Amino acid sequence: MASIEIQVPDIGDFDEVTVIELMVKVGDTVKAEQSLITVESDKASMEIPSSHAGVVKEVKVALGDKVKQGSLVVILEGEGGASAPAPSASVPNTATAPVEPAQAAPVSVASAPAAVAPAVAVPAHNPTTAPIGLPHASPSVRKFARELGVPLTEVKGSGLKGRITDADVQAFTRSVMSGAVQTVAGAAQNKSTGGGDGAGLGLIPWPKVDFTKFGPIERKELSRIKKISGANLLRNAIMIPAVTNHDDADITDLEAFRVSTNKENEKSGIKVTMLAFLIKACVAALKKFPEFNSSLDGDALIYKQFYHIGFAADTPNGLMVPVIKDADKKGIFQISVEMGELAKKARDGKLSPAEMSGASFTISSLGGIGGRYFTPIINAPEVAILGVCKSQMEPVWDGKAFVPRLMLPLSLTWDHRVIDGAAAARFNVYLGQILGDFRRVLL
């Protein structure tokens, strides 16, 4: 019987993800491609499958552990094959491994070299308290808290051994914004200014209502995706000075071309949607107006030389945003195929973090549902997002008479710190011109 080490495969752009579910235990027999654990990033959850079949000899991770590509998940006993090489930087319970304290074996502060402070008695490390007076949180969580302006010393950790997680930071933010919790700084400010209990923002507390007084109710917990995305949306809506421009694009000719293209290629099984044309049109507009393809970094702008377009996908678990990478290098048919594959993965809950990362611009389309205009929320760190509603036939004056034209409503939301109104208007006009005559994409 050979021992087989199963490791975390490529998880995209994320350095670490959290183990939220163990799906096997010691003694279980697993098949190749059978899911072993579920991990979660700040954008999605995904299952880690076994690359081999065998019997679980050891489970090397626990709930709440942070893992990354190459981290050891389980050790199997299987027939034949040599043991896989152990990852050098992700082995649990190794004090020298570059992992966070919650994943490494507890090490007392007193175990540091005596030469550092030989005359000072240092108490043994308690993993449920913050070392040297700092909150018990990873560097990534500290960075996240700084971005939101959250005082970590006031956040109660729910992770392993009292560790503060991203979810704790998000929950604290929601509580502060609703008025249910007040920061020490906010309380001091209100006391000095005579303010109320609105957490320093002048907000009254969130209403607490016993709805059973008015009739029968049913309580359902939010899905993990909605909990995570909700906090991000709240942050983006509050921190970004967003403005929305509304416009209409004449897509009469483009829609006719799309329909004829689908008829001609019916046997191929590839169905081209208007969203595929929109993605290519947006790439052309982003090239002409590069500030829309940028991100703020302090007092500087990062101009991206890539064109990764996210598109919002409606799923049973909530809204998810898969990303078409390098859309400028792909044709309409290839984009259509990728969109179909990614949308199916989103509905099935199989999207990987890599497939939801790196977008430089996002399109949120409600064309299949209806509506006229809306104000989409920018997906930070992007600086703009395009909302699209259902097209409809309208009478349009051509200078001599009213003629029926198929008009597509466009809602462009942009970050006023980066973009001004004139640039936004030009972007929308240029985008409408491309959709009205798609040959402009070639110019």
C-alpha cells in the first residue's frame, strides 16, 4: 500500500483560502475527483477534489485553517504509485513554515532566543489573546480592516482560538453602519459634539421590530455568498462617490446581424448573445478611454494594460461575477462559449476563485428580465460598471419621420474621484456609436 499526499491545486490569485467544511474523515474510502474539503475566499466557495482514489489515512487540515496551493489536505493509502512530494512551504504544524499562527503549532513567546530579552520575564503565549497587545488576526485581515477603517481592537474574533476573520470585520462594519454597535472613536466624537448614537455618522439605530406582531413570518439565513458580497457592496456604496449616466444605444442593425449569425451557425451549437457583442464594444471603449480601465492606488492611478471583463450571473445562491480574461484577444464566438461555460459553473456553484478574479471592468445585464434603467454599484477596485436593461422598439426621429428602432438602455456608473462627467458622457456616446455600427470595433 502506497501513501499518497493530496494537495490543494491552483486556486487562482488568492494567497490563502479558509477551510469551511470537511467532507471526509479517517477511514473513508474516496474515489478520484471526489470532493475532500470546501474552502472559501472573499468571493466564492469551492470544493477541493482528490486526485487519486484510496482510503483516508490522515486528515491534515481542520475547520478554520488557511490553506493555499500546495497545502497538504489528506494522506491516502492507495494501490501503487509513489508518494507525492510534500510541499515545502505549507506543511501544517511546522514552526518554520510561512503560515499564520492559527495554522502553525502554538509557540510560546518565551521560546524566542533568550538573547533578545534575557532579563525580562515574558508570559507564555495564549492563542486566544493578541500577541504583544495586537489583535489576533492575519496580515490580510489587518489590511482589510485598514481599508474599511475598522479598529481591530474592538472586533471580537469568531475564528479558531479567537482569531479575527474577514467575516468578523464585515459583521462589525455592518453593525456600525446600522447603528447597533458604536466604535470608541465614534462614541468620543458624539460625546464631544453632542451627537446621538449613530456611530459617529449621525445615524439613528437600525429599527428592531417584532414582526410576529403583524402576522406570520419565516426566517431564512443569508447564503454565504450574500453575506460576503453584502459587506463588499455596502463598503463600495458608501466609500465610492458614484454617479450614473443613462443613455440609449440603437442596436437595430446589430441585433439583425446577431440573429442571422446564429441561424448561419445553428449546427455549431454556439449561440451568440448580445452580451458577447457588448463585451467587445466595451473593450473598444476602454481602449479609447483608458481611465475607465484603471484603479486608484492611494494618490496614483493604475492603468491596466489588460482587458478582463466581468459579467454578473444570476444564480440560486446569489449574484456572482465570472470574468472573461483577455477579452480583447478573443472573438465573439469564443467569448460566447466561455460565457456559457462560466455561467453554468456559477449556477452549479463550481466557479473557482481564479474565474472570478482580475476584472478591470464589469457589465451587469438585466436584458433577459426587463426594466429600463438602474444604478449598478461599482465593484471595487474597479472605477466603473455598465448596467444594461432589456432592449425595446421605439419610434426614433431620423430627420424626416419617426422610424421603429431597437433601443438598448445603458446605465454607466463611475467613480467621480477618477472620472468626470464629460468623460463619462463621451464614453457612453462612443459605446453607443460602436453598438450602432459594429464596424467601428475594427478602427
